[in-house]
Amino acid sequence: MRHLTDVTDLTRQELELLLDTAARLKTERKQRIPSQTLAHRVVALIFEKPSLRTRVSFESAIMQLGGSSMFLPAQEVGFGWRESLADVTRTLNHYVDAVVLRVFKHETVLHMTQVAAIPIINGLSDVAHPCQAIADLLTIREHFGGIKGRTVVFVGDGNNVARSLALGCSLLGARFRLASPPGYGFEATFVQRCQQLGGTIEVQVDPIRAVADADIIYADVWTSMGQESEREQRLKTFAPYQVNARLLAHAPSEARVLHCLPAHRGEEITDEVMDGPQALAFEQAGNRLHVQKAILQFLLN
Ligand code: CP
Ligand code: NVA
């Protein structure tokens, strides 16, 4: 029995296998080849935060593979306050085949795995977003024909999305560079963790220098869910880190732009970039579906 709390729950080989499976499932969906690999399986989604992509891609993935899903807003479950997380988990062990969690604290995911008899999938916590990172890696692989040796430059906050992608790049041999304001980068211990996986990680302050040899320029919101009280301060601090046409002019013309979405257009990214020829954000969002299928098949079968 396995969980997906972060990308590093997978070995390099397993991550590559997931990408191969997702790519195959994508082709099969285009060809309308039906599949029932999750027949009679039930997956519960417990979410403490809003979601479009993670919820809909998981629910569609499960239904398209013949299973059923159940969306449970955390406040309706009384997750952690009506009864303990452990007791919620001990109960769900008997009813469903897997749980997708979206939570404020990563500890909640880890806590649940301690008593779960079913796979627990992290659908975003404060420190990790592994399902997103795997879809990002699939998008990079599709566009460039491979991941190894590519340079991924994340411009903005060293947040959950940046961290999981840094771990994924480290596993698969892409260089990962974070350009962020002082105090918003990665801690030394996290950088060491990436290096131990074989990764090349760079953290720097200047976004213009950072994108000079980029294959991928990645943007995400400056204020993540749960940080709303810091929004005004962050808007000021991150202003020089906007991904706009001026920044792209300092990058190779072959560079492509990713954004996990939702985008705050006019803040971390401009319309001209989001709607321009270098953006792959909606292809990337589409890839969430195929990756969720690959993750579910891997953990459930
Ligand atoms: N990228 C992503 O996880 O989107 P949602 O918050 O809409 O699920
Ligand atoms: N970093 C963002 C990602 C949203 C998908 C957040 O946590 O809100």
C-alpha cells in the first residue's frame, strides 16, 4: 500500500513510469479507447480549500476509468473538529478505496497516512503539490521531447508548487532555478534534499539573469491559499517578479511559460504572456487529467 504525499514518495523509475502511463492514457482518450481500470472503485476527495483543476480532473479521471468519486468539503465532514483526523481515516478505510486531500497543513496529510489502510493522495498542502508537478513534468516532456538537461526557472514564491517541481526536476535530471525575493526562497535543508536526489538547484534574486538560458519559465500566484493576510505586503515584494513580455525578452525565444493556474492576471503574469505563443498553461492544465489517471492506477492496481 502506497501514498502520494509528495513527488519523492516515487522512485525515479516510478515517476518515469507514471509519465509514460499518462502519455499513453492521453493518446487513448484522443482515440476514444475506453478503459475500466477503476471499475467499482470509490475515491473520496476531502478539500479544505477551493479547487477547479484538481477536483474536476480527479473526478473526471475516476469516472472515465469506470469508478466513482465523492467530493467532501472538509467543513461538512467536520474534518479534525467533529472527530479526530485519525477517526475520520479509520472510518473511511472501510468505505472508500483512496482519499485525495487538499489541506492547509502538510502534517494533516502525514497524520492521515499513519492510520490509513488505503492510499492517501496529496491534492495540495502548504508545502507540496505533487499531482501538479507530475503534470508539469509531462508537459515539459511533451514539448521538449525529454526532461533531462532542461532548465526550469520558477519566478516568484518558493511555495508548494515550486517545491514539488524542484523535487521532480531533481529526480529526472532537469536543472531547477528559483528566482525569488530574499526570504521567499528555499531553505538550505530543502536545497540539500534536492541535491541528495541528484538535482541541480539554484536560488537567486534577479529574475532577469535567472531566465537567460531558460527552457521553461514558471509562474504561480504570489499569495497562496492560506496566506491572504500577507497579500498587500506580497504584492509589493513580488512586483519585480512579474512574468511579462519584458522579462521574456531576456529569455531564449524557444522558452515556454507554464502556470499551474489559477492565474492572477496583471499580478504574477500578464495577459500578453498568458495569451501569447509561448504559454502552455492550458495544455498543462489538460495534462492534470491524464496524470491523475496514471496516479490512481498506480496506487490502486
Ligand atoms: N493548479 C491547481 O491545483 O488548480 P486548482 O486549485 O483549481 O485545483
Ligand atoms: N500556490 C498556490 C497553488 C494553487 C494551485 C496555492 O497554494 O494557493
